[in-house]
Amino acid sequence: MHALLENKLIVVAGACGRIGKALCKKILASAGEVVLADINEEKMKEFAKELETEFKKEVFFVKMDICSRRNLQENIEKIALKFKKIDAFVNSSYPFGKDWGKVPYYELEYEQICESLNLHLGGFMLAAQEFVRFFKKQGYGNIINLSSIMGVYAPKFENYAGTSMQSSLEYSVIKAGINHLGVWLAKELFNTNIRVNTLVSGGILDNQPEIFLQAYRKCCASKGMLEAHDVCGALVFLLSDESKFITGQSLVVADGWGL
């Protein structure tokens, strides 16, 4: 066990997602303490049991809605009451509406665009607000938001040829917004002992068609599509004191996809 996160209490929102799950395991394997936060309580209960079996320790969890200020405040208060501190908050949430990813850009209604922006980008902004409030009172803190290469680079539309997949404009705009949220907050929080960074992930394997995987692989240095655990080493580094002078950065982990 590597003790990079010893004595650190880390809240992971979106804990039941692909990266969220891998990160929670990596935090525990790095001697950290993790609080699972997710909107899906049933999945979270199952995941908590899995972690408790694997790591032989109790795992605390809260039902968190990053789009609800009241819910965020209540959960932060509950966690702080139990653990007496929160060292870091990682937002790997992925909120989306009923039509997410199903409608081509040129056919989207205004209301569909607003729903996506409100839930995803709005939720990340709101969650950051509430954790910054807490960290300011505490006197220190660390926020890491999860983003995507689609918020940094133009899509490689040719990779989607022959598939039913698409790269949606609203997704790219949301992720670009999350990247700049980190920059803005980091600068505004100078001299507060609160740092903010963004982990910009490449594509994560999730049963994509082989034709897409092959096209994507040609754009990368060694592997192509990543597995969730492939980005967790960088996240643990950003959570640890080894990176205490890194703030306002978007760290790209994408096997060279953008080159």
C-alpha cells in the first residue's frame, strides 16, 4: 500500500461512475479515507459493501445532488461533523437529461441545450461554490474537477465514421467550461490555501464498437482508449501533498490523443 494520501479525507462525487469507482479504490489503496457521494443511493450502497469487503474498513456515503444547494450544504455539514474536516473534493459527476446524446446538434431545441448546460456545467459550478465556502471557513482545501479532452481539442469527427456515435457540441462546451472554472477559481483563491485543478481525461473504454476503437487508437501513443484506473494515478498525485504547489492547471491524461 502506497501511503500518499494518509490522513486525508476525500469526498468523491459521482462515486458510482466508471472513474469514480476506480478512484475510490485507488484512494483507499493509497491509505486515504473516502466518502462516497452519488445521486444513486442503491448503487452506492452496493459499492460501499464491495469496498468494505475488499479493504476491510467501514465506508461512509451520502446521497449527493450537485444541482441542489441545500443538499450540498447538508452533506458537507454531515461529513464535517463526522470526520471533523474535509481535505479534498473530487467532482466526477455526470448529470444529464432524458435526451442527452440522442439528438444531433442541428436538431436540438433551446430547452434541451439549456437542460444540459444547467445540469452538468451548472452543477459543477454550484458544487464548487459550496465546497469553496466550506474550505474558506476551514482554512484550506483542494478541489479537482473531472473534464475531457473534448473540452480542450476539436473532435476528430472521422473517428466516428461507420458508427452510430457522435461527438456532441454541448458536451464539448460543458467540458471547456469546467476547464475554465478551475482556472478562474484557482486565481480567485490565491493566498487562501485552497487549490483547484482539473483532470482532463481521454476516452474511457465502455463497450464502444471496434471500428471506433481502432480509429481512436491510431491517434494515440501506446494504448488508445483508456480504462478508468489509468487516470487515477494522476488524480492521487493531485490529491496528495506532492502536488501542493500545483493549482489552476488542466492535466491531460489521454495517451497523446491531442498531439
